[in-house]
Amino acid sequence: MNAFDLIQPDTLEEALSLLNTDDPLVRPLAGGTALMLMMKSKLYAPERLVSLQRLKPSLDKVKVDEAGRLHLGPLATLRELELSPVVAQFSPVIPKALRTLSNVRVRNVATLGGHLAHGDPHMDLPPILLALDAQVRVSSEAGHRDIPLSEFLTGYYSTALAPGELITEVVVPPLPQGTRGTYVKFTALSADDWPMAGVAAFVRLEDGQISDARVAVSAATERPVRLHEVESFLRGQRPTDEVLHHAGELAGTQIHPLADIRGSSGYKREIVKVCVRRSLQQIAQTDHNGDGGVTQ
Amino acid sequence: MQVSSEFEVKCPQEQVFAFVSTPERLAKCIPGCSQLTDLGEGNYGATLEVEVAFLKLKFDVTVRLTEVNAPSSLKAVVDGKPKALAGKLSGTVDLTVRAVDEQTTRIHYVLDQTITGKLGGIGQSVFRAKCEEMGSLFAENLKAALTHPQEALS
Amino acid sequence: MSKVMEPGVQSAAPSGQVGRPVKRLESAAKVTGRAEYIHNLELPGMLRAKVVRSTVAHARIRGIDTSAAKALPGVYDVITAEDILKVIPDPYYGPAFHDQPILAIDKVRHVGEPVAVVLATDVHVADQATDLVEVEYEELEPVFHEVEAYKSQTAIVHDVIRPAGTFADLKSLQPRNKTNVAMEYHLRNGDVDAAFAKADYVFEHTFRSQQVNHLPLEPTVTVAQLTDTGNLLIHTSSQSPSFVRIEVARLLGWPENKVRVRTAYLGGGFGAKLYIKLEALVAALALITQRPVRLSLTMEEQFYTITRHAATVTIRTGVTKDGRIVARDCKTWWNGGAYADIGPRVTQKSGFTAAGPYDIEAVSLDSYAVYTNLPPAGALRGFGIPQLVWAYESQADIIARELGMDPLEFRRKNILRNGRPHATGTILEDAGTVEVLEELARKMNWDQPFDRGSGTIRRGRGIAIGVKAAVSPTTSVAFVNLYSDGSCGVYCGTVDMGQGSDTAMAQIAADVLGLRAEDVRIIHPDTEVTPYDMATLGSRSTFHMGNAVRLAAEDAKQKIVAMCAEQTGFDPAALVVRDGGVATPDGSFFTFGAILAKRHGMQAGNVLGVGSYFPYYEKPNPETGMSEHITPYWMVGGTGVEVEVDMETGKVHITRLVTVGDCGKAINPGIVRRQLSGASFMQMGFTLFEEMVFDEGQVVNASMADYKIPGFWDLPDINEVSIVEVPHRNGPFGAKGIGETGSLGLSPAVANAIYDAIGVRIYETPLTPEKVLKALREKQGQGWEDA
């Protein structure tokens, strides 16, 4: 790792001002778990890092507003979200997914904002937040804008963040009554490995019929994506074995997996099919009080 | 890391081959490729810039045409070094050109490339997707150039 | 004599120190962060070194331009082979061959090979400067696969092969120049062709093991400094300080007494820190700069320093209709990487066990150490044996099933029993082959029906058993020192790298001297004070050093008893040593301190006991590869697993793991149990997912983010360990080594269980979900296309 300047602003305004540059060698630093890997490998050799650590008190709040929306501060650590009763109450899928993410040392320092801004498709929360229709608020010296997460994640390690912008809040709209969800994660190597495929599904059943379905897949694809074809196929159906099987097969046709050391593209497609079907089966099999969960 | 693709262009085979075997023209279709210089004896130097999000890598590359079988195939060897980093980019390009009919030509290419040194670990995985993207961009550029052969050949 | 210890049951008489589950002596120091590691050593004026590594797999070096690196502010110097040659004229090192240059000379042979070193007081400055060293290469054809390298006549890794002649056992092995065969071993026992002709069936299969890494959590670190008299002091995280001293002295042409090598606790070793690793380089740097120099590897660099051999094993077996193995012919190609390291010893030591723990009429074995352009391979927890057991125990199940026999019955029928000759001609003695197999059968409830499930999750079970010979011949020397107050220090070169040897050695000395193990102090390896020990490797320490410590303690005991006898007038034979003193027949009791005080007139003096152990060995006959004394003892390990296989993903989950090992006598049952399960878990990683992935010789997953090792969530639901004790006549208290025993059988046991569950056979590790699903789909006639 090469030498760099570390600046630790005390206020958001200061941080935004320091980051207001087109220079790619200036970057914000939150938990640093991902950035440090890139710096150690010299893939990225910044000249200046702007630490967001001192902004944490103002940007790590977790709350639900009167309208039932969940507000997540970007500097909340993954561990804080995992242990937050507010988050668990909103959707137990989030803390359960977090428990399988890497290890507790990483979760203690990695932040939600970094998790999203890094744009690495092998992360656990993006598919869940994508299925939950989360919005990302990004701020700069010019003001702020709200971007749906689906548009925020633009590609492999790429996001809609422009130079000088920081994530300042993540907002999740309330889940309609009766919606149940799950996150199915598949690791090809050890259990605490990055997922080879992650599928988040949220389904609302009314009188035994699927009235709403949201399915997102990550890790196997170059960015987390919603499977809209699968969702519209599911709407109005009863969750029979045939229907869920078909949903899985359909999911396989909607993705273009990238081969890597964790699996060939063909194998990843097979696994996505299985994970999509299993996520839906789990939801269908959970009793009405159940809340889904995470399986590996 | 291997990327391969096949696509058709509306252009006669001879013309397509003439195009792809002329490095000055071909280089313009390679995303991020600039400053092509003829080093003689089938060797060319160039700068290749690859970008993924905030990561930018610049390579000094040399390209050597190792096999030219007009009008159907050519092979090239690419060697590069990342600027200010210990490492090496090496690759081979196999390009075959086949007439579908008098006006249509099918181009098939296989790009096999390796990065060694510091970038060879995590860099390899970060740039994997980029490599595919560059491949399809290359195809598009080539299609565009050959669809307007007058401009491309000029 | 043999017995099986049940978990939680105290086996030894509580009065003795041997057999007591003594808690690790260093536990408190480790959990409070006080334990000494070389990593924490800081010296005034110390320079930090960073290595410039080759980015190509095979090339001639045309030139090295260090000017830009030297110009970087803060850089002290940049060193290349040219500088090394000035202090060490022949800078080639290695335990089996002197083939590895301290820094690359003229040629590089693998990606990651050290080409130059940057020195600076700030390690980050040194690191940055490594990128400014320009090396010009003329690339040569590389070769990566062991079988291709064996055949290749164009890609030759070493133009000249340079055996070291260090080990007596390797002297009969001859290299072949102008090939990539570093060394070969052949065994011919009986008329193999005639035996195959007698067989009703002949089976031939090829199995492969992948390249994996030791990955100790403390990467290798070495600090070297010159002393006031110009001698060298090397602080190093080494498993073999004695060897380091000999080798560094040889390189410098110095006597051994001018080189001092010391170590501390190691954060794991597993074979990664054996023989000589960074020491020659760092010693040379200290000599060149006349300053203390430190080099510590990163996790990434560990992957380029030493690995475990990938291996291809072709095994042909002839059996009769009733399931007797009558002939076996086994060929093994070991992927040694660019430098021999200890590969030739692996080739021979593992080579001769390739027929397995079976009684076979005629055996033919060929084993080849092959150079390739990959990072060097050495010893890793098992010295190559797990790669062989993978082959012969996978095949054992294939044969049993083809014959319609139960896999356990097939093994029972062929198992090699004590008193019968092993394929090498050495008569099996005091080895728990039958005992381990029977205990495995009992623990696995093998005679009970087993529910294989239906639907998506299928269940299966499998067993495997392997034997390993001890590396031989090797020597251990120990001193036991009774200080003037009667307290005791043990001076031994065994390195405690987490395996608990300090505690075991204390127990042995304490048992002989009538002390509490907790009161014995173990002095850590320092060639200035501790005597010679070959190395801490190959499960040899309990047996070899255990014997040396026992003999040293006996020697001290005899001396203090003699002193007491002289003082009291009793016959030495009538005196009893207990509780840190000597009891006389008249009911008196004299502490060791009191005896010494009486001798010296005050609290003064020492009683020094010396023990030296060197087992009998006969090197293999150069014609037949056979020997009547090939090993001082055998290690026998068996593994049983129950697995669940997901038919839709190919994922294998080990629900129950049974590890059975024969340790002769458990000096410390708690440590034995943890060594067995630790080795088993480590091998589980190598079996299920660990793999160094190469692209043109570059390791693409050289980090702990991408090269995954097992974590807590990967452990089996049920983990059981059975200790079998078949005492060895020459072992200290009957004990044998146990550190690698748990590694032996796991891989084939899992593959056999997968077959039992879903009827699919995998021939190559790791058994990744993709490989399993692909094989299953191929069997079902439904593959998939890559997108």
C-alpha cells in the first residue's frame, strides 16, 4: 500500500467540499473493508482519503417514520443494523442476512453506505433492499437527489454516484401487510465466503394467490437486478410446485452470469434457478406468522 | 480470462479482412486504445486505458501480428505493462472472418488474456466484467465502422 | 495391549504426568497477548525489506534497472543477485537440492520468484519502490501440469539439477539432467506381471489432487542482525532452527558457531516454515547493509513461497473374485513447482507407501518429483500421503462396489497386519491398522442400516484408512537441566507452533523426574543454547524428541540419585524419585535443591542430563527400493463421514465426522484429540473447496478473501474423535506421532460417501458443488451450457 493523506472532516458540509473534485485519487473512506483490499493490492492508490468516521453520530440513525418508512443512516455499521430491533421489526430478513455476511470483525466496521457505494455485486444487502424498493438519497454541495436503488446500482463496481456525492440516507417504503420475505444465499466455497448467488424474494399472498412478488438476484450477475419477468409471471398465480418451478426456470433465462473462480456461468445459472425456486417455496411454506429467513 | 464473440456485419469478406488487418483502423475500434505507433515488422505500440468505476489502469502495450491468412484469419499477440505497477498484461487475439454471402461477413474472435503481478489477484476479478463489456463495445464499434466502410476506410 | 480411549474418560493413572490432560502451558500467555512471536520484534536501526517478484512464469532476465527505485526518497538500497554474489559466491540453497537462488540469477522459474529486494526504514516506502524496479524478461515456454512437465522436452525448468546430498535416505536417488524430473523413486516387490495375470479383475484409475496452501495465520517472518563480534543472529519463525543454522553457515562458508538461530512461538506452520525460507536472503541483507533487516511476508506472498504438491496418481490393482488384492502398480507425478524444496523427500517417503495399508503379493511403485513453473511445493501436514490415500482409498471403494462387497469387508480382507511385511519389505510392528479400522467400523455403526434419504437431500457414508511412515533417519537431542534450587528446564529444539509440544515435553520430563508438568520450564529453540533437532515436522517430535527428552531426564535422574546415594550411603537402586526429590528407605526425603546444596555447600550448581535419539534405519536398496527398516514407526489414521448431498446444487455437507488415530500412547489426551480433529478440519478444506487457481502461473486467488479456508460454519454437525493406543516398543511411553494422522483418510472418505449418496464418483479434489452437480447431471444425461 502506498502512502496517502487521510483527512477527517467534522461535518458533512466539510466532507462534501473536500470531495468536490473530479480527481479520482480522492475518495471517501467509511469502514474501509473493501477499499483496503483494493489499496493493498495496489489496484487503487489514492492520494487522499476523506474519512467519514467523525460524521457517524449524525449519519448512523435507524428509525421508522410515521408513514412506516424505514430510514437507515449510511454510517450505521452492518453490525448495528444486524442488532437493531427497529430493523428486525421492519423486516427480519435483513438481520438474518447480515448474520451470514463475512464475519463479525468485518460487520463491526463495514458501513451500509460503503456496502452500497462500492458497487460490488457480491454483497448481501443490495438484493434485499432492491426487492424492498429502497431509495438512496445522495448529497453533494449542489444539494441532494433521491435515486431508486435499482438505478443507483449501474453495473459491475459502478454506481450512479457522481464525484462529490455521498450517500446520506437509505429509505425503504413500508411493506404491505401480509408480505413475507426471505434471502437465499449460496456460497460455493466456505460458508463465510462471498455469495456465488444471492436471491431476495418478498411475496404477498391473498387467499392463496400471489398478489405481489418481488424477486432480486445478485452475485451471479454483474449487478444486483430485479427479475421483473418472474415477478409478473407470479402475480395472480397460486404458489404450486409447478408455478414455482417455472419461476425458477424463467429466472434462469433472465440473467447473464459471469464465470469466475467460484463457478462457471452455466453452473451459476443452475444455482440461480434453484435459489429463486427455493426462496419462493420457503415463503409459501412459512405459516402466516412466520417471517421468512435466510438459508444457505 | 477468455472472451469470445461472434457477430455479422453487412460488408464483403475481403473488405472486412482488409479492415481488421490494418492495425491503425482496428485500433480505433478497441475501447480505451490510443496513441498507436508503428514499430515496424508487424509490431505496434499503443496505450490502453481501462476504467472500472473510480479505478483506472493504464497499460503500455505492444501488439504483434503473428499470423495473417488473408482473407480469413489473423492472430495477434498483445503484451502490456501497467504504468507504475509491477505486473504484466499478456494476451492473444484470434480473429476469423467468414463470408456468409456476398454482402455479409461473420466475424468471430477469441481474446485470451492474463494479468500477472500485483493486479493479477483482485484486479483480475474486478476487471472480468469489464473485459466482456469491452468485447461487446469492440463488436459494436467494428460493426459501425464496417457499416460505413467509406468513412472507415478513409 | 491396544485400547481405545473414550472421550472424557481418564486413561492414565492420575499420579503420572504422562497421560494427564494437562492444560497447555502457554494458554494464558496466548489469550492475554503476551506470548512471544518474532513478528513483534523491533530492533534499533532496523531496515524493512520488500521483495520485487517475477511477473512471468519462465524467462531469462535481460536486465534489472533499479535506478528509479533507488531514487525514491526514503529508499536505503535496492539489492539484486549481483550484490548477493559478493557475500555468498554460490547462493543456491534448499534441503534436498541446492537449486534455489537467494535472488533470481539469470532466470526466473515462477511468478512471484524473488528478483530484487528494496530496503527502507519505512516498509511502505520499500513497498512502493518495488514497483519502480524495471525487470526486462525474455520469456521462455512455461510448463505447469506435472504430467506435461514430465513428458516435456522443450520446456525445461532447470538446465542443471543440483542434489544437495543432505539426507542419507536420498543419496540413492539420482536426478536426470535435461528433463523436468528432479528425482524418481521406484519400488519393485515380487513378480507384478505374474500377480496381475492371476487376478480375476484389474482396475485402473487416475486421481488428481490440486495445489493448496498452508496459510498459517502468522506469515513467515525473519529478522537478521550482526552481533558485536560480527557473527549472525537470526530471529525467525522457523520450524527448523538447526537446519537454518547449518544451511546459512554452509552458504557463508562459516562454522556453525558463528550463526545463531532462534525462534519463538509460531502462529501455525504446517510445513510452510520448514528448512530454509527467508533466512538466507535476510542474512545476506544484514551482511550487505551491516544493519538489522526484517522481512515479513504478506498473506499474498505466502502463496508464492511454498505450497502443497498437486499430484496425479495412476493406480492399477489386480483382485481376485473373492476380493483379495494380489497386485498393485502405482505411478505418481508430484508437481514440485520451480524449486525442489523437500519435494524429493516427499517423492520417496510418500512414494513407498503408495500401495496403502494392504497386504499385497506383488507391488510396483513409481514416484516422480517433477519441476514445473509454479511456486515451489514442499511438505504440508502429511508429506504427500493424503494425495496418495485419496487415490488408493477412492479406488478401494470402487473395487469393493464392483465386486459387490461391502467396502469395510474389502478392507478387512486385505488389511496389513502386524508381523506381515509391508510392500517395502519392512515388517509391520506395533501398528494399529486393524484396531483403527475396527474402531472406525464401530463408531460409524457400519453394521447398522443407514437411511440414504430420498428427494433433494440424499445421504451417504464413507470410510477410508491410510498409513504414513515417519520421516527417517532423523536425530533429536535434548538437555534436561536441574537448577541449583532443584527446578527444572528442558532445552529442546522442538518448535511449538500451536501443536502443544511444550506441554507434551514437559509432561515427559516431569513424569521421569517426579515433577508436575506445570513446573517444568521449556526453553525455546535457540541454537546458542538448545541442542540439535532435525526439525519440527512429519509428526516426528513426540517420538524422536520425546525419546531424547525422556533419555535426558533419565540421565539427570540417574545423576541426582547417584549424588544422593553418595550423600546418604544408600544403594542407588533403593532410592525413589518423587515430588521433586529423592526418598530414601529410612523415610527421609531430600529435594533436588537440597542434594545440590549439600554437594556445593550452598545453593549452587546444576545437574545436566543429555539425551540423544536416532532410530535405526536402513536406506532403500537402489535396485528394488526396498528396506527392512524403512521407518521407525507407522502412523495409522482412519476417517468416517456421513454426508448430505444436495441433488440440485451439488453441495456436500458433512453431518458427522469420525476421526480415528493410533497414537501409541496419548501423552496428553486433550492435545491428541485436538491434533486429530484439527488435521481433519484442515484436510476438509483441501477436500471440499480450497484450491490455488492459476492463470499462466499467476495465482488469481492469492488472498484470504478469495482463497477460503474452513470457518466455524463449515464444521460438521457432529465431530467425534477416537484415540486408539497400540503402544510402540520404541516410543516414549509407547507414543507415536499424531500431528498428521487426522489428514490421511478424509478426502476419500468424503468422495466415498458422495458415491454412497448419489452414485457419482469424483476423481479430482476439491469436491466443489459444481463438480458434484456436473458429474451428477452427466450421469443423468442433462448437462448445462456455459452462457
